[in-house]
Amino acid sequence: MPYARLGIVVSKKQFKLAVLRNCNKRLVRETFRLHLLRNRPLDIVVMAQRKKTLSLADKKLQLLNLFNQ
């Protein structure tokens, strides 16, 4: 596998409104696209959960930390 792949799981049970589900998916995809090194062949699955309310910047920072491990 010569490239990184991304899987996103955002359940309807966690985020009732489609707007919130789509916003979370867009955030994950954009962070993946901008900050992940393309030459690292990884399969990444992100499962969004609603534990607490975070700002957009905090969510992006957590995603960056996960992607760079």
C-alpha cells in the first residue's frame, strides 16, 4: 500500500443532527489532508464520540496529535 487511507465513523446516536456529523467528518478529512505526510502508508480509522464540548481548535489539535503518533 503506497499511500495513507482514512476511515471516519460518526454515529447518528452520538450526533443527532446531520450538520454536526458532517462538520466532524469535514474536520477530520481536512486535518488528514493538510497535515499527514503522504508518504507514510497508514490505515487510520477515526471514531468520533461526544464526550465533552471542544472548540474547533482543540479538536484539530487532538487530531494532529493522533495523526503524528
